[in-house]
Amino acid sequence: MLIRVAKVISGFAYNIVSLGKLLQQGYTILGNKNEFRIGDPNTGQSIQLLKEGTSGLYFLDVEPLQPTAASLVAVQEIETGDAKVTKTTLSYTYAHNIFAHASEIALRQTCKSLGITLVGQHTVCDGCQRAKQRAKAVSKVSTTKASRPGQRMLLDTSGPYDRSLGGSTYWVKIMDEYTRKSCESYAKRKSEVPNIAEKHMEYCKGSGFKIEFLRCDNAGEHQAKLKDACHRHGITMEYTAPGTPQQNGIVERRFATDRDKALAMMLAGQLQPEIQRLLWAEATKCASLRMNLTINMATNEPPNKMWYGLVHWENRSKQIVSKMNPFGRIGYVKTKQKIAGKFVEKTTKCVHLSHAEDHPHDTYRMYNPMTRAVIVTRNVTWAAWTPSKSQDSLEHIFEGNNDGIADRDADVKYIEWANSPM
């Protein structure tokens, strides 16, 4: 039996019901000193109220149906509708999850620009509270500011971290100062940084952006190779003074922001600590991609819109947003078999990582914990999404592979990001 109009207090020990309210809605109440039953005259169904000890109170032994008000409001429209003409409605909590746990102001402005109506109010997010903490503001010191996209690039390296799925231990971030667009790469050794930087220079040149300045610290034995690469491309290097990382504060703060958002996404997705250490590169990459689609508070525009232009934003970025899913969501991926058996499972349970760059907007990157492989596919059926406050876990999909970690390079069947080993 369904009680359709009810208010639920999350985390309350008992389900308390007002008999007067039920009578007003047309339900019937039958009982004696030992038991009470609530009946629905439309369906003929009834449910028993349980008596609690000698207190004389009666309680409902029921569970609220999913999805709750904290989850998706109109998911079918955003997954199957035409993103160009359909005005989508999402709950605030679900939008907060798919936009990498963005701040309330940035999330509301982003959804407004995309024509998405948010329902509900900002509430305390379990993943954010567990992953983020306040720190004193760092002064931004810069004598000049970029006046166009691509004019000044900001480079920094973070690590070492635990060995990622692709064997990387260092995280390399290159940001455009003007648009705040961030590009991620991952390396096994710091000595790979000059090659990563030069590939980015060639990408910008091929895209029509002329880099004039590259700002970075003056640490590391690889600086000579980086300086040679800058000279070949006609780029002036700007070194930060020793002990003053705030001079490159934009990229320094973005590291912390993306790292916190990545951890929040993994916690909200209920990934076990061993899996978090394995997928840190995937999570930070996803966080950066989502931040590039989110309005930046310094520019009041999404970085991708400023970098690629309005036409790309309308025709590509909005389509990607219409198909985005939370990091860590379970999806059933169709198994590719030339000849499928009659009694063979047709899908594999995988973990969502992010949308696939340089692919159609409805293409996803899915992690198969049993084969330790990243799959790029469009054939995904999504399981219900519940954030970390749920009692459910992902332990059952890691049976037979408790840590999910590849022990040797040969064990990793991995589809790389373009020019970015992870």
C-alpha cells in the first residue's frame, strides 16, 4: 500500500504518522487496544501499525520509496530529450553531484545559463563536508594579467601520489590565465613534464592560440629542457620567486579545488579507500572537465565557453551537460560479443568515470573492476544513483579483486586520454 502524501524526516528513529491527516485524505482507521490498521478504500489494501512496548504509541514499519526529493526530478528529459529545445528540471542535490560538487553560487549560475531549472535548496553535502576544509586566503600577486585566451599559461606539478590505474604518480596541470581553463596530464616521472608542456604548446598553436608567457616555479632538474622547449616556440618563461607559490596562485588553488572535488565525488560514490587510491587520476580528470563547464567566479563565464567560443558552447558543451552523470555511478555496459550465447550475461557492471573527450556527447568512460580496464562506450543502462549517505556500498562488484589494483603494467588494459597518460 502507498501513502502518497507524507513528510519524511531523514534519520529519525521511527516513522510517525498523523491519524487525523490520514482521515482527511480518505484513509480508514480500524483497530482495538492491541492493534491498528490503516486502509486504502480505493485499493482495498491495508497496513498494520506496530505497538511500541508499553508506551501506547504506534509506528509505521515502512520505507520511503526512491527516488526521494533529494534525487532526480526529471531525469528522463535530460537523458532522452533534445538538449537544444527541452528545458530540463533537476533537483539541486542531483545537479550538485553531477557538477563535481560545485559551490551553490557557481552551480545556480551555470544551470541558469544552460536553461536548467533547479528544484530544492542547498543542503549539507556529506561528500563535501568530508573532503573540503577552509584555509586562509592566499594573496594573488601578479604585475600583469592576460588579455586574451592563450596569452599566459600557468604550469605546476603535484605529487607523488599512489600509483594510478595507468601507472602515473604525478599530476601535471596547465591553466590558461585568461579563461581559467585547466588541462590535466599524468606522468610516471617528473622528467616527463617538459614533453607534456611542449605537447600543450603544439596543441595551442594548432588551435590558433599564441602563447607568449609560461609561468612556473624554478625547481627541478628538468627546467633546462622546459626552457629549451619555450625557446623553440618563442615563449617567455616567468619563474616564481623561491618560497612564494602565491605568485602562481591560480594554478596552486585549482590543484586544491580539483583534489577536494575529486575526493568528494569518490566519497559520494561510496568507493572504498583502495579504489580511491587507484582512481585518483580519473577523479581529478573528471573534476577538471566538470569545472571547465562550470561558471568561474573570477570571469563569470565557463572556461570552455571563453576558450572555444559561443558556437562550440551551444553545440557541444550543452550536449555534454545533458548527458552527464555523477562520478562513481553504477552502469550496466553491453558486452561486445560477435556471437552471444543463449544463457550468457549480456552486460557488465561498471563504474562511471566521466564523459569521453573527442567522442560523441553521449559516450562514457566506464571502469570495469574485474578486468581493471577502462571502457569507452555509448551502450550504458544506469542504475539508481544514491549519494554516500545511503547504506549501500560497491563492495559486491569488487569480488575476486579486493583491491582493484593492477600489479604489473601488463595488467592494465587502458584507453588513454589524448596526449595524457594517467
